[in-house]
Amino acid sequence: MNANARMEQIVGLCKRRGFLFQSSDIYGGIQGFWDYGPLGVELKRNVREAWWRDMITLHDELGIPAGAPQSFSMVGVESSIIMHPQVWKVSGHYDLFHDFMVDCRECKARFRADHVKSSECPIKPSKHPGEHDKCQLTAPREFNLMFKTIAGALSGEEGTVFLRPETAQGMFVNFKNVCDSSRVKVPFGIAQIGKSFRNEITPRNFTFRSREFEQMEMEFFCHPSESRAWYEYWRDRRYNWYLTHGIKSDNLILRDHTQEELAHYSVGTADVEYAFPFLDAGEYGELEGIAHRGDFDLRSHMEGKLVRQNNELVVEKGEGDAPKYRGSGKDLSYFDDQSRERFIPHVIEPAAGADRATLAFLCEAFHEDEQPDEKGAMQKRTVLKLHPRLAPIKAAIFPLIKKEGMPETAAAIYRDLKSAGIACIYDQQAAIGRRYRRQDEIGTPYCLTIDGDTATDQCVTLRDRDSLEQVRVPIKDIVDEISRRLRA
Ligand code: ATP
């Protein structure tokens, strides 16, 4: 199957089974915005939960995680989407967060200047924009990606605020609050999951490039002399997170940025990239960037917007000698009471996208094969081989027939699983083979069938989605057995 056909099948499955819909679908949709349906919302919650579990819930600050230079603390925050406008001036987003766009006067389409060579001409898709006789491309023009809105009754510049284009600034501006209010000591990390907004010029490739999306970001504050070791630690750990949640290493790369690609403040950056099916063979799309940001962010929020001059970061000057954009003037340095040293911590930032990760897990999980039905005839099957912890539904419970007490036993098992917090489905419609296929298509890892022997042996058949292995499990052990498999 070619890459585009595969992607079309994934998109089709997402709509048919309620993973993802176009936003405002009944009005024809709105470009760059997506809605998660009943199964998609569960899948994305599980992706977020897997990230939060790894970063915060299961983080053990009394021990040293494998490969880490030392023990550390991790805490979370949830900051507001609209922040003080000065935050974006000082961070550089107000002046620098833009793309160059090119318009076609003929067909009115708009392209990112750096994407023209990989885009299709809307008049003749086999050509790139600018290659058709009728194309009339403008020169590249700057376009700020931040969405503006108005807070309060003031109009004009005074009331203008921005929807955040990243969650990271919410952690930097709360660095002092977190240090003052909790017992964290450097090194430590502050993590956050939340919506970000970018007025992308050409949103495309399903949810990969959207205008409203969710980020999972963490800012890790450490001593400057240890920052390189922490950068390497987080870079490797974040890459491995995708592997342990089901992405195959053949489809995932960790790519170090070249010197030219590095942001002006960055000492080093690596991207975790996935071979999405909508890309050509050998191409990868970014899932997450892990950046060594030095003291750029904390210093900016202290002193004002920084620029690099002669390889040094200095406050950018505006009128006269005053900073172009003033920082908060608050002291964001850190005092280490053991070494008696005061310093501005360096920052390592793993910045991931919840929607891109969800899309990568869906693409990786999508498989088609053939399996024998009850009569031994081969049937085509679509199966989402999602990691059991990410699967929206963990177990489906089927009474083989709608009589002889089977529905009652099945309902009791369904309720036991539900009260143990395990997402499950009860299904008594259609032949058992069809019920299995319905669950395979949405990635349910375990199906439990209550049959004629259940009343005598008090066991049910547990079928594994991937190995298709079937084992008998005593009813009394089912909750433990499913929980054990989900923990594995
Ligand atoms: P790109 O180069 O693809 O535009 P970026 O380098 O600007 O991405 P970052 O600013 O590093 O992205 O954001 C961190 C993460 O947020 C990205 O790795 C990605 O997973 C997610 N992300 C960024 N922009 C979008 C978007 N428009 N739609 C969906 N996810 C996004």
C-alpha cells in the first residue's frame, strides 16, 4: 500500500470509529482545527497520562533514575493561556515568532516560503507553486504566528493580548513562585500540559500541523556546569519514552540539530522524529524537541529581551539606552545553601506535542492482516496494535449467546472492571468473530468471552489482540489479570 493510501485509511478509520473529526464538521470544517471523538479523547487522555506518569506521578526523587547524573524533583503547574503581553515581548515571540509566507495572486493559496518546494500547486497538483504558467507568487512576506485577542473593555494596543504559542513561558514566569512555595532544590523540573495556538500559514497533514494543539513541556533547571550531562540524559530518556509506548526504532530517529539550525540562544537541540506515512520514504516529522536553552529564559525575564552580539547574550536596546522590552526586574537567580553559591540556573527543555504523539501512535498501530473466522474462512482484519496502556478501551466483554445466564455473568464482570477503573465495553450484538473485529479495529487489547462452560468452571476466555492467544481465566481473577497485563 502506498503512503498516501495508508494515510487515507488511517484518517478514514479515525472518522468512522470516532477518534477524530474536523472541527465544526457540519459547517464544512475550519482549517487547522480538530475535534477528538469518544475514542480519540480517551486515547489522547492516555497519551497525556503516560507522559505525566513518567514525568511526575511515578518520579521517585529519593532514587537516581537510570542514566541520570543525580536525583532530582519534578513538579507540575497549569498556567493560564493568556499571559501578560510583556511575557511575549521579552521572550522574543512578539518580534521573532513569524514565518515567511508566499501568496499566489492567481489561485489565492498561501504557502510557507520554506515549504513551497514540498507543496502542491492547487491548479495542477503534479507541480509545485510557481511552476505553472498561471502562478503569480508574491515575494515572501512576514507573518506573526501568534493569535491576538482583546482582554477587558479596552480596545487597541492597550487591551491586546495573545493566545500562548507555547506552554513553556508559564513555567519560566513561575520559577520563583515554585521555588518559594515548595521545597524543590536545583536540579528540578516543572512540567505542564496544555493548549497552545499558532496561526500556522499552511496547517496540513491531519493533526500534525494544527492551529490549536496541545503541548507537553518540561523545563528542567540545573547548575550550568552540569547542564550538558542533563541535556544528554533528557534527550535519551525522551527518545526512549516513545519506544516503550510502542513506536518501533525503525520509524523513530533522534536527530541533533546542526549549528545553523540552532536557535540563537541554544547550546544544543535534538529532535525526536517519526516516519509519518504522509512523508516520503527517508523523511521524518518532528514529535518533540529537546533543547539546551542555557540561562536565556530566566535572564530575559529578569533583564529584558536578549539578543546575541559577538557570541554573547545582551539586552536589546530600544530608544536611547533603555531595554527595548523590559524584563520583570525580579531576581530569578538561585542560592544553593550547600555550596553557598548564587547562580542563574540553566534550562533543558523537552517540548512534545500531545496531538503529534497521538497521531504517531495511531499511525504506528495501524495494521491490516487476515485471520480465520469461526468457520475457518480467511477474513481481512484491520487492527490497531496500540500499547495496552494507550488503548482507549482495555477490555470488551462478550456473552457468547443472549441466554442461559451468560448476559448476567458478563454484566457482573463488566461492572467489576468498571469499578476497578478499567475502561471496558459490553457487546452482545452479532457473531463473536464480528465482535472481535470491531474491537481489533479500535485497538482493544483484551476480549473476554462468557460461554457455555462458564457456568460450570467459573472461567472465561481471554483473547489477546496481537498474539490471538486464548486462555481460560477464573472469573474471580479477571480484574487482577487485566490490571497485571496493563502494568506490564
Ligand atoms: P515545527 O518545526 O514542526 O513547526 P516547532 O519546532 O516550531 O515545530 P516547537 O516550538 O519545538 O515546534 O514545539 C514543540 C512541539 O509542539 C513540537 O515538537 C510539536 O510536537 C508540537 N507542535 C508545534 N507546532 C505544532 C502544530 N502547529 N500542530 C501540532 N503540534 C505542534
